[in-house]
Amino acid sequence: MTTKSLQRLTILFLAVFVCVNTNAQIRKAEILSNNWKFIKEKTESDKPNCQNWETVSVPHTYNVADGQSGKGTDAWVNSSYYRGPATYCRVINITKNDLKKRVFLKFEAVSQVADVYINGNFVGHHTGAFTAFCFEITLFVKAGENELLVKSTNETDKNSPPLSGDFTVYGGIYRPVWLFTLNKVCITPLDYASPGIYVKQTKVTDQNAQLDITAKISNTSGAKKTVRVKYEIVDRNNKTVASTEKNEIIPNNQTLVSAQSLEVKNPHLWNGISDPYLYRAVVKVYDNRTVTDLVSQNIGLRYFSIDPQKGFFLNGKPCKIHGVNRHQDRKDMGWAITNKEHSEDFNMIREMGANGVRLAHYPHADYAYSLCDASGLMVWAEIPLVNSVTNTPEFAQNAKTMLTELIRQNYNHPSIIWWSLYNELGQRPTDDPVQIITELKQLAHAEDSTRFTVAAANKRERPEKSIPDQLGFNDYPGWYGGTPEGMQNSLSGWNKLAGFKGVGVSEYGAGASINQHEQGMVKRPEPGGAWHPEEWQAIVHETNYKYIKEADFCWGSFVWNMFDFASAGRQEGDAPGINDKGLVTHDRKVKKDAFFFYKASWNPAPMVYITSRRHVNRSAEITDIKVYSNCPEISISVNNTKLGSPIKKDDVIYIWKNVKLQPGANKINATATVNGKTVSDNCEWNYSANQ
């Protein structure tokens, strides 16, 4: 994806967002980013004096430094960083005109518990670090200045997922906060902080798309209202391709569920990365002739299936998922990233040629799903039920609420194919999870009957593995034991456990430091040790992916991980506090060799890439040179002397064996010409027998 393409995606998303949220006549919205006061402690008062607290901006986390420190001893519990309370406050201004309408606060995420107060009055409570929540504050505000107080904590709670996990759980208000006003009759934002409209793709074919649209309309006008609700499907050229309307009677202080069906004939299908075509579903509510509310959502019309022997199909055509996993944190920012960082991440994912992404291990930002919609990435979305469950009513209810929020908030995103129920249960001690996973599956199907449920398992003996519709497995042959070739048996074994209905590889990979190098590797390094050479990661991916690619029953795979990420308790490699299995470094500045293996495999744009380029200073006179390329013929030279023909290993791996280096600098150049266009790469290695 080019920079211009990324800009178009951002503009597309913002255009729809503005249409929905900042229409001056319908909805007024303000993002509350600056002038927050913060203290990293619990405040007993509901109206404290916060003038002397630290001034911060939102998104914000209080674990930027210690969350990536690596000073702990347990990578699963993450006891090495502050997990405790913090308090935020801010003044919000309300106009007299605002008081004639309804006023709401929407938090896109607070980790991981939040209690919200206005002017000392308790407004609401939310549990869950990764989903949005919305409160109406109409009754608590006055004209002029109002004090907003948020008491939060990222403490571990036995009744709330995640109980543990191999990732840092950052604290704070780390996604945006919105203050907005709506008319007295409006599409409610209070249905689990969803858009309030849901577009169900009842049946989609190449010839037509049958859609059921539901809108939840609220009335606090003081009287019964008769409204006209108009439903439209609008194409990319702003042409209405289907519409209908109906009158509804809404009693005062009630929310009505209004539903209509529409048909789009000869739809332009959303066809993944090759053609991610988006329509808009628009719902308008009229009070007499005045539009009292409007919500617009991007939708993509598509159908999909999984064949037990032939894998994943999109719109009736085979489409194996070439995916990556993504954690949301970034070096020196933690989870407090902006749309800019989200866009950069997905730009790199698309540059590599991936057509799918598993957003692990929790709901990601709405903007991230929107980027997937617009770029054609197929999404595995999941809740943070990781490693363990607690068999209490409170835990079960919190998990169900998180799943309901995930589904309702993201129901209209066409990129989402799977709702994931858990990751690696039994990795830590756990209560029996069968009942809660069964109930979560039932809930997912009740909320959305059009998508698969799925899970990521890593222990073959676990009974809950048979509950989801589809099964993914996490396995690391060549890293956590065995050899990279072990992926072949792993695939067949897990497919057998899945009842031969097909299987996905939800995680695979190996750690790598861009500062550590070893030539001619045949033995895996110790995963928990300090030596994680970049070359071994590439070998693992080359071999693992060979077997994944050849297994037709494997409907897709997701590399672990696209980016290095923080796991505060890890002590391994050369970067304590970091899980270094990413194809790109934590700061997103360096793409590792394995990144280019997948780019050569998945992105058809001609390219060549010389591996081990960062192994600059060498003590071995004789070396192999390995190049990744999707071009049919490669020419390579060392110090302007052209080498002979390479060994071609697999489709994109070229190796020149036993190349002799001269003392001092050695300039390596690789070129290829495809359809008259030349692509090239170069690097320099320094050889000295005394190094």
C-alpha cells in the first residue's frame, strides 16, 4: 500500500465519521484530548482538587516506561510493572443550547476498570480494558464548566479477563474520549456503545444482496413521537442503490427497535485486498420533515465459507488467508497510540502482502477495523479470554459483556470473518472452561448468525477445543522445541483433532534480534536465552510456511507476530521486556529478514532483498548469500564480480553457496528485471579473520 493509498483510506474513514458525528444540525461532537489532570493513585473524593496534578493529553497510559522494562520474573503474570489505580479529571464546557438536547460521553477504551463522575455525581461504571462505553450525562451537567472525573485501575481481577497473558496490560485512558450532543429523538449510542444500527447480510450472492437493517431509536422528548425512518444503501459515487422507509411510534422515555429489509441487485462485492469495495448504509430519522438524527456506516457486501478439504472461500473463490497477528502497543507509547500509528501499522501489513489479520488478544480500536474494511484485510477479532477462567458468575458475566460489546460495536465491519472465544486456555492453571465457552458460542450466534466462532488452542488434550465452529492452533515447531519441519505433522495432527473439518494456524514463528547474527545455522537457539539471531527466525518461517502453503485443508495462517511487542516480565533475547517474534521491531523502524520472505511470497510487486544484511562485520571468509525475490531470474555480484547461478529453494528463496569474501569491504548487489522494470538491492559486509 502506498502513502497515497493510506491517505485515501484515512480520508474515507474520516469522511464517514464526520458525516455521522459532527453534522452541526444533527450531531455535535468534541474530542477531549487536551488539558487532562492525572495522578497515579486512587482518590477517595468524588470531587477532588486536581489543579496540582500532572497535565496530560489523551490517549494516555501510565505504563510507558515500566510496561516495557523487563524487570519482572514472570512473563505471564507481568508483576514487574505498576498495576494499580489512577485518576483523571478535566473541565468540560456545556452550552445552554446543549442543555436543550441530550449530552453523552463516549470512551473508546479505559484500562481496565473505570468509574465516571460529573460534578461529583456518579455517572457509571465499566469493566473491560478494550471496548468502548458510553454514558448519558444530560441530568448531571449545567451550562458552563463541569468537572469530569475518571477513576481507573489496571489491577488484575479474578472476575475479569484477562487473568494473565504474555503481554503488558497498560493502564489509563488510552483511546479517545468524545463529548457529543444529540437531539431528544435519536439513534441511541447507549446500546453497548455501538453505532445503534446493524446491517445483517442475510443472503449475498453475485446477483443480489438481501440485507436486514435494524436501528435502535430513543425518545426523551417528553411526549410520544411518530417518526419516519429512512433506510438507504449508497454506493461509492454517492448514488442510492436501495432505499425504503417506514413510520414508527415511539413512546416517551423508550427505545424502539426499528427494522427493514433491503435488496441490492447486482452488488459490487467486497472482494478482499483485490477490490475492497464499500457501500454506505444510512439511516435517517425524521420528526415531521426535520432530520432529527442520521447514522452512516461503511459496509462491504460479501459471502464466505470454509471447505474441510479446500479451505477458505471468499465470494465463491478460493482465498487462503495469508495473515499476521497484531498487538496494538508501540515502543515508548504503549497502548496510547493515535490513528497515525494505526495507519502506519496497517500500511506495513499491506506492504508485506498479507490478506488477513488476527487482532490479538483483545478488541482493537474501531479505526483499526475500519482500515481493514478499506484495505480488504480479513479479520479474526477476539475477546481477552486468555490462559485461564474463573468459574464465578461475575467472571462469566464480564466475559459475556465483553463479547457482546465486541460484536455490537463492530457488527457492520465487513472485514470481520471470525469472532474468537479464547486463546490458549490451560496455559496457566484454570477452572473448567467448558461451560463458559459453550455459553459464549451460543451468545455469539445469538448476536450474529452470519459469522464463524473460532478459538486459538495450544493444548491438544483440552476439551473446549471442539466447541467453536472453527479451530485455530498455536504451535512453534523449530522454536519451542522440535525442528521447523515439525509444522507438517502439527498441521495434520490438529486437523484430525478438529474432526477433519479444516484448521487454521493462529500462531507460529520465532524470536529474532536485528543485532544478533549467526551464519549456517542448523540448530535452534534457546528461546528463553539471550541469543536470538535474526537468521534462525527466517529459517523457521521459510520451513513452517512451506507446509502451511501445501496443506489445502489449512484455511489460513497468522504469523506471530507482525511487530515486536511489550511483555514486561520477559527476560530473553537482547531486549528484556519485549517479545521479539515480530517481523518488524517494536518501534516499527526495522523490517526483519522474515518480513521480506513474506513480501516476496505474498506481494506480487517485483522485489529483491539480500538477507543477513545487518551481519556487517564477518570473520568467516566463505559464506552463503541468500536473496528473497518473486522475480524469475536474479543477477548478483560481489565487488562487481558477477556470480554464477543460484540454488533456488522454494518459490522465492535464491542461495549462492560458498561465496568467498575479500578482506575488508565487500559490496553485494542483487538485480532483477521484470517487464522492462529493474529492481535491485545492495548491502556491504566487512570481512576480517580477526573479528
